[in-house]
Amino acid sequence: MSYFPEIPVVQFEGASSDNPFAFRHYNANEKVGNKTMAEHLRFAAAYWHVMRNGLSDPFGAPTALMPWDDHTESLQNALNRVPVFFEFLEKTTIPYYCFHDRDISPEGATLSETHKNLDRVVSAFEAQQKQTGKKLLWGTACLFAHPRYAQGAGTSPSANVYAYAASQVKHALEATHRLGGEGYVFWGGREGYATLLNTNMKRELDNLATLLHLAVDHAKKIGFTGQFYIEPKPREPSTHQYDSDSAACLNFLREYDLLSHFKLNLETNHATLAGHSMEHEMEVAIAANALGSVDANRGDTLLGWDTDQFPSDLYLTTNIMLRILKMGGFTTGGLNFDAKRRRESHEPADLFHAHIGGMDAFAYGLKAAHRIIQSGKIDQFVAHRYASFDSGIGAKIATRTTSLDELDHYAQEIPAPTLESGRQELLENIFNAQIFG
Ligand code: XLS
Ligand code: NI
Ligand code: NI
């Protein structure tokens, strides 16, 4: 039985191919440096977008055609979706996936029935993983959709709501563990506030940190050794979310003694919502040795919200892969397409066009980033730009073995410093030369 009978298993055909269901750059086993493209890129598909996103928007009904789905919240419908998703993974050759507990299984009449539903669907995932060799990059709990979480989950003003959230985290973590997940994500869409008039910020942050500590403790208890991540986002759906950007997350993790247990899962469109570039967010995380994984998408410069579009911008993919390569590659993380088709792209075939395009854009970015590193020109320029800190008075500053007295004396003895060009335009030309190939 095939759910996508018209779609072939997507193969690499090279840049000259005009087959819309072929890769032009992503060649899984081709080596770039000392690893294959598949090893570098570690692509994952997001269950919530592929299987559950009907493509509605705040002004209009869903448009997505999902002939396999009966549009009920029944357990049977949840089970029916599972083989569809795995056929999708097989045909796109995407090796990993990510899920929220509530994407894959419905709420029951009681919390314990809800957990039973999850267990049942996880068994179906387990069987499909065994059959196809597909793997779980990370799991997470949806602590933002249900009305009970309207005022927060780990930051709810109600201890009972908090307990519900904790119960969900426990079961989602156990499901992730059962499926051999390499990571577990916390994204706090409701962990923030709408107004400070009713908010005790300190109390909410303390409680949120406790939830993360409890999760770390529980992971130890059940033997889950995967990586925990926080995914920053400044707003949407909440007016202000505590995990607003890389710097805010790192500060929170440090303050509450969680930095040794967590890394960041950075999403491009969240970076731009926070008023940063993705490159900026990555540099901040990498400097703290805390870049774990990437939610690969992009925003639209003309729209101010999280459009979660598929990555197609080669500048962006090159910049992302440049930083991934420089940090030595992903370990537990990967490139998760947390991206949705446009509402107008409602046919199943569009799911394939979207992912094929994203995979090719990242494969191209990987090759360009590798060429940039190989040419060494930008790295040499940057090294030279800071070379004055490698010896003499600069080395004393770098090793913090000087004083204001010494620097004062030194500065008065030397000729006035002259300005050296930052060469931004030259560097942009060098970067472009490698994108052109
Ligand atoms: C929403 C987030 C979400 C997380 C997982 O904006 O990107 O999808 O990745 O909860
Ligand atoms: Ni995301
Ligand atoms: Ni997002």
C-alpha cells in the first residue's frame, strides 16, 4: 500500500537534472571533507508539519489534502498516520524525525488515558523504525496547545497545571527514550507572559528551572542519555517568552545551574524574530559550547511573524553550515525541517518539493562552506585582524596579566594607533566567490 504512489524514492541526479523529484546537490554518500553529506547534515522531518499541519492561517481554513486522514482525533486515525509518515521519510531519504507527544497521539478523556494513547502510538513508531531504519532526532511535549496551558505550563500560576505539565514531560521523555531519541527539546511558547500586571516573573523562572531539573533527574533515573535542548524564541504565541534568544537562554541555564545538561536548538525564524541573524545566534551559542541542534527554516522579510518557510536561501544555508563545520559538526543534533508549506501549496507533492529544496539548499551550503574554509582566506584575515593580541601587550591583555597602570604607561609611549580597514566588501566578495562555486 502506497500513500504517495506518484512519488519515487528521490535520488541524486546532479545539477543538470530537471526532474523535480530528484536531488541536484544532496548526494548522501558523497564526501565533503572527511564525512559524507548525510553525516554532516543529519536531516530530520517534523511530524507536526508533515502530518498535522492543515495549513490554516488566522484568516482561513485548512487547505492541505491528506487523503489518508479522517480528520478525527481518534486513536485509530493517529495510528493510520504512522505508516504514511514513514513512507514519506523513505521516499525523501530523510533519516531522522522529531515529534511532540500531542502530534502523534490524541488526548484521552483522562490524563491516564492520554498517556495510554501515547504508549500505543509509540509502539507503532517503534515497529516502523525497526522496519525502515529511521531514527528519532528528538522528542518534546506540547505544552502550549491545550487551553489548560494558556497561562503557562512550567510557568503556570497554578501548581496543578504545573503538575499536568510535569506529567506530560515525564511521559514524553519516556517515549523519546523508548524510541532511542538522541535528544529532548523544551520550547516554551507559553512560558512567558501577556502582561506583567499579573505576573511574578521571578517565581515563574524559578519554577521553570525546577521543571528542567526534574527532567534531568528523571532522565538519569530511566537511563536516558540523550541531549537536552532549549529552543529560544522571543514571542509568538506569548507576548514575551523567557527563552527569548541564545543569550537569554544561556543566562537562564547558567543562573539555575543547568548549563552542563542543556544545549540550544536554534531556529532561523526565531533568531530573526529576536532581531538577530541566525549567524549571530549560532556564534553566541558556539562561544558557550552550547550549540546542539538546528531547526532549519526561514522567515519572510516582509512579514513580522514565524512563517516557518522552507530554507532556500543559499547565503543562509552556507552561513549555517560554515558554523556547524567550524564547531566540528553535529553530535546529537541535526537539521530539523521545522518548516511548513505555504497555504497555497496544499497537495501532497508539495511536501516533497519543499523538503527536496531544503535538502539541496543545505547540501549546496555545505559544499560552499567547505570551500570557504578550504580557501582559508576569511579565517586568515580574521586571525590577522586580531594578531596584536597574540604577543606583547596584547598577549598580556588576553591572559589578563596586565593592569590599567601598565596599559596607561604603554599607551603614552607608543605612536597614536592608525585605523586599519575592516574590508567588509572584500570579504563579501570572497564569500560570494565560493557560493558561485
Ligand atoms: C515553534 C517551535 C516548535 C518547536 C518544538 O515555533 O519552533 O515547533 O520546535 O516545540
Ligand atoms: Ni522549532
Ligand atoms: Ni518556529
